[in-house]
Amino acid sequence: ILATTRLAGNVSIAQNQTKTLELKKIRVADGSLDVTTAGALKVSDVAIVANEDTSDITLNAAGNITLGYLSAGKFVTDATSTAKVTSFGDISIATTAGSIAQISLDSSVDLVADEVSLSATTGISEIDIAVNTLKNITTTSGNITLKDMNSYGESNQTLKIGTISALKSAQTTTTIESSGTVKVDSSSKITSDIVRLVSENDDVIVEKPTAGTNLDYGYGIGLSAVNGTVSSYQFFNATGYLEYRAGEQFQFGYSGSQAYNLTNSSGTTTVDFSQMLPSGLSADTIILQTKETLTIQATDNITASKRLELVSDKGVYVFGSVNVKATDSDSKIDNFIVNSGADIVISNNGISVAKYDLEAKNNISIENKIADLTLSGDIKTTT
């Protein structure tokens, strides 16, 4: 279908046949768009020109839905633009028997809206979005992968999470990534076997829920803000997949149980949070990254089986026990990865590792205090 409207008015399209319906190019001047089909739906190039609260798009299909470009808002690609923009129209997409995905894998934006709701039965995968709120994202099977990007001049740099639901079994993974801040507030709820929240340039925030938990996961959890702060009302542990990355700092807990004095230009402020990762972590995969010195003290221990990754701008020091999970088949950590912007020092009673990948800007020192040391993998300094 190719269609263009030049005056205000809503557009409605319905197809009763099961063959694939393609929306090749549609432009709605000012109004809403409603599409229903009994088969699959291919959205090649669809937009509502007016950026208003009433500029809503609703798509319903009985098969797979693939997206090329779908916009109910405003997305600016001109880097020289100085005008402030944001999207006001909402998008709702649902399939009763299929997935929601890109037409072809690329990095260009697929969907532009204020709020978006997506419902599928076999997964929501690799969709590049530019939205303000993930209102309701659900799939009865398969993974959820959404990558949010901010328009040039975007006035709202925070991606707000509403309700996200996937299977809490079989390592089903929900990954929400944004170029801005990712915020899980007191009314948000994410359910999935593995939950990963990633901010490329800003922060990941998890506020205390009004009741229960807002991160309902099983096998694993990942909170990553490689250029910002991971701020959460609690530290979320896991026995399968555990990932914490912070380019600035970690902030855990607001229960009032621990008080810390922070000195800034306004003086000293007492805050109720900890910047420390807990000791005794144990999971199949553990990934820890911070700009500060990362130290496993002699009295600490850490246990993994598939992958142990330690990253720090200022140095990695391992003096405590690094153990292999008792359930591991070959009694070895498959990959031990350490990346340091300064030194790497490993001095303990030995680590059973299948493959090392150690890289430091300055020096690497490894000492096994009680047994012979076997190194296999890549070890290098960059200066």
C-alpha cells in the first residue's frame, strides 16, 4: 500500500486475507493510523507528519511483523540542529502469532514515538527505537532486545520503563539499551529469566518499588552504565549471570542502614547508600567493571565457572580466593578476563582457568602461592 493524506483525518486499513500486507510508503498529515491484517505485516516506511498527542499508530497482525521505519513523533538526524524536540504520538503493535523484528539488521532507527507498546508470541528482537517510555512490552516466548537512541536536540534524555514481560525460564533474555539514562521507577516491572539494562552514555537507575520487586528475574541480572552511574535501591544478586559496569560509580541501597559522607562544592552531605560491591559473589558468569581500583581482598572470595571478567581504569588486584563452581564439568573457569588501565596483580593460592585474557597498561604480576602455575591464553601490556 502507498498512501498520502494532505488534510487532517484518521486512516484505517483492514485486510482479511492471510497473505503478507506491506505498508510500502504511507504519510498521514494529521491524525491517527490503524492497521489490521489476518496475516503478516511488513512496515517499510510509515509516518504521521504532525507530532501531536493524537498522532497515534496501532498495528495488529496474525503473523510476523517487520519494521523498516515507523514514526509517530520527531527524530532529528542533523547534528547541526539546535532546536529542542521530543515525540508526542504513541505506537501500539501486536501480533497474535509471530514475532516483531527489523526488516533488516542495521543501526538506523526503526520506530519513533512517545510511548510504545509491543506484544508478540515468539520474541521482540533487535529493534532500534527512539521513544520516551516503554509502556507495555510482552512476549510469550523468545527474547526481547530493544535499543533506544536519542534524537539530536532531544529534550527527554531518559528512557522510562513501564511493564516488560518475558519467560522467566530457559535463560530467556530481556535487554534494554539506551544512549541516555535507563530508569526503572517505583511502578515499573520487568520479568525475564535474564534482565540486562544498559546505558551507553548516562546512568542506569532502579528505584525502590512501591511493593514487591520491580526486577523479577531468575538466571541473571546485568546493570551497565560504562560512562555513568549504576544507582539501585539494592544490589541484585544472581547465581547464573551477574554483570555490573559503572564508568562513574555504584550506588546501592537507600534503607538508611549505612550512611556515607560525600564532600562536594556545597559542603558535606550524608547519603544512605554504599558504593561497594559485596564480597562472596558466586555465578556462572561474573562481569565487574569500574573506573576505580577493583580489589578482591585476601579475606574475600569470588566463584565462577563460565566467565570471570574484571575491568578497571585504575588497577585490578586479586588477593582473595577465586574458585570454580562445584557444578562445573571440568573444574575450570572457562575464561578469566582482566583489563586494567594501570596494573594487574594476582597473588593468591591459585586459580583453575582454561583460558586467560589479561591486558594492562603498565605491569602484570601473577603469583601462585601453593602450586605450579599454568597459563594459557593472551597476556599483554600496552606500554
